[in-house]
Amino acid sequence: MATQFNVPTREEVSENNKVIFDQLEKGVGFVPNLYASLAHSESALGDYLTLQNRRTSLKAKEKELINLVVSQVNECPYCLAAHTAIGKMNGFSEDQILEIRTGRATFDSKLDALAQFVRNITINRSKPSAEAVENLYAAGYIKENLIDIIIMIGDKTITNFLYGATQIPVDFPAAPELVEA
């Protein structure tokens, strides 16, 4: 990358962002580089965390599935690494995470419909197939869930794009390579 994009330290960010860094340090144990990069903006870090932590109709596993599928489609090593770790904390096995990244979750029919929908709408740049939408609803998802799924896809797309533009160092264990048959 022609222009080096630094990850700011606590001393290099605004007073408002210092408070957020302190909260992250206390809650997560460190300030992930991707979050720190958002602090180049006075308001982006706080705005992003508000979006990411909003109330939703989706369960933690569903959210992580969305994060993994979108990050795989967008080929984001940072988000794949982070959400592989978070996915394990939410009860997914290594094999399940690898399968989710392919846009499938055959171990759970409802999650499988979600994974297929998320992959389809992401690959098709916001235009899912009628079949993907029908299968999502047939699996038990409702209109509220559809809205929350789309918000989650947007959330993850933001960080996928941020990593793609900055190539900041990944500070999570690398996600395993995905070998698709």
C-alpha cells in the first residue's frame, strides 16, 4: 500500500476517543487495531460501537454467522480472525466456523438458511435471489430479522472495507485458510 496507515495510540486520539479506548481496554482487555483505526475520526469509533452494540432480534450465534459469511465473501483477514475467535467464544466449533465461511451451516437448518441468505445477498451486492429470501422465511425468520440481518451485513461491510483500505496489522490469531472443494 502506497500510504502507510498507522494505528493510533491512546496518546494520539481525542479526549472523547481516549474514554472509549479506556472502556475497550477494561471490557475487551485491549483496543483492537481496527477499532483504534476508527479513532482517526472524532466520531467514527463511538458511532461504530453504537451500531455494533445496538439491540437486535438476532442471537449471538446468528450475528457471528453473519460476520463470518460477510467477511469471507469480502475476503477480510482481519475480520475473519476476530470473528473466528468470537465465534468460538459463542459456541461454534472450528469445523462449524469453516463451514459457515462457505455460506452453509448444515449442522443447524435455521442457521443454514441464514448463512445461504447472507452469502447470496452479499455476493449479489444487495439483491438476494427470491429463493434465498423464501428459504430464510421458511426457516422461521421474520421481517424484523431480515432488517436486523441487513443492518449486520452493513456493520461488517464497514469494517471489511476499513481493513481493505488500511491493511492495519491483524491483532487476533489468524483464521485458518478456507479450502473449498
